[in-house]
Amino acid sequence: MTTAFYSHPDCRGHDMGDGHPECPERLDAIDDYLIATGLDAALERREAPLASLDDLGLAHESRYVGELRDLLEQIAVDGRRRALDADTVASAGTWAAVMRAAGAAVAATDAVLDGAIENAFCSVRPPGHHATRDQAMGFCFFNNVAVAARHALDVRGLERVAIVDFDVHHGNGTEDIIAGDERVLMLSIFQHPLYPYSGAVPMGTNMVNVPVPPYTRGPQVRALIEENWMERLDAFRPEMIFFSAGFDAHREDDLGQLGLVEADYTWITERIKAVAVKHSRGRIVSCLEGGYNLGALARSVAAHLRVLTAA
């Protein structure tokens, strides 16, 4: 089985300032751990291309895309950081990073659908699942997974895709974009209440939202996934599956208060991969979202990738 690993140095150029948890060192920690453990040898490394404005327009309003492009290009020239909200800061390298992050997701989707690879992991930043149709928020500018899912549907002609989001925070941006689009089934599990304080009531019938209270641990999360996700996902028969792969539900991550460990990420990936093998020809594209304790992030990504690379 061929698993591609998409990334690009430009993704490290986005810098929201000293002490910000969504930092360039996140990608370094992943790379270092994969090399140290030898898992890197099982991956086909690919350079993330730039997304096009048309790609972004699949998930975002054209006015938003144009205004954010103009702002980020201006920041790239003058070099002065600007806060879009209390959590989300743009720097000189942000425009290139967001275009590489979305571009990775689209390129991975094409490579999987073309049969060049079986699945892919996009080790990119900034993350995307809080970006709505017309708003940057929660460290996110463009919604990488939503762009890729819509590319699979609107450009490549698939009829049904699933998005699986196991980040500790609710993927409100993805829900905003795809709510009511019955071609997409979104499955998510997240701590509630927690930023962005949404998701308790789904926005559409194509959502399976599982909010869980703080300090929920792995066995309970597994049981809830089995009970709430699996029958619905199997009945949907997705032709491709996308992961919003956030690893901040790990018990060592300070941005949430859930209690997952690496074995839980292994289990989640195995359960979803089994559905992909059954219905989707094994076609999976996974995009990095959260995960801010560097050690836990690196180990959890490796656990996720070991399942994706397994025969």
C-alpha cells in the first residue's frame, strides 16, 4: 500500500508569534519522529503544490477568497503581523502557507483518485476546520478538508464522500460549508463545551455530531464512535473518506481536556479504514488539524500513519 506524505517548507513560514501553540515546530516534531522511528521510509514524500483560487472557491465565498488574498498578499509585502481575531494572526509567510495547505489536500485527492497512491496524509499548517465559508477563525484561514471534499465531488465527479473529524474542537467551519449537502456525511466527536462552543445541535441531517464532556477517556470515546458513527457511515457507502485529523484530544494536550492516547488514534483510524476498504477502494486523504503538545502530536500522527501504511 502506498501512502503519500504531503508537506512543504512554506507551511513553516506562517508564524503567529512567540508562544502561540499553532507554531512551525509542530511540523518539525512530526518529521523528526517519523525519521527517528523509521516510519518515514514507508511514506512517499510529495511536495504540496499551490492551490488555485478556483479550488478555494469550491468551499468559500468568492468575495471572502478575494479579500483574504488581498490582505495576506499585502502582509507578505510589508511584513507586519495582523490579528484577524484573538486567536488567528497573519504573518508575511501566511499566504504561501495557506495556499500550500489547501493545495496539498487537493493534490492528494487527485493522486488517490487517479490510483497513483492508495491514501495520503497532509502534514500542513495552518489547519482549516474552523474556517467557514466567509470567515477566518480559530487558527484557520481556508478549510483544507472542505476544499478537497468539494473537489472530489464537483471536479472529479464522485457522488458521496465522508469527512471524519476527531479534533478536540468542533469543526464548525466544515459544518458551515457542507451542512445540507447530502453528498457529504460529516462525522465528528469533540469536547463540549469548548471553543468554538458549537456543534451540540447539528446544522444539517448530513451531520453526526458527538459532543462529549471534559475528561472523557478513550474507552468511552470508542464506544460512542461505535454507537453513533459506524452504522451510519456503512449505510452511506462513501466513495472516498477525508480525515480532519486533529490530535489535541490527547491527554497530554493542554488545549483540551479529553483523555485519548495513541492507541485510541490507532483504533479510530482502523475502524474508518475498514469502511474505506469496503466501500471506497481504500481511498483516504487525511489532513492535519490540531495537536499542540509536540511529543504527543508526533506520536499520535505516527500511530495514525502506521494504520494508513499497513497492508
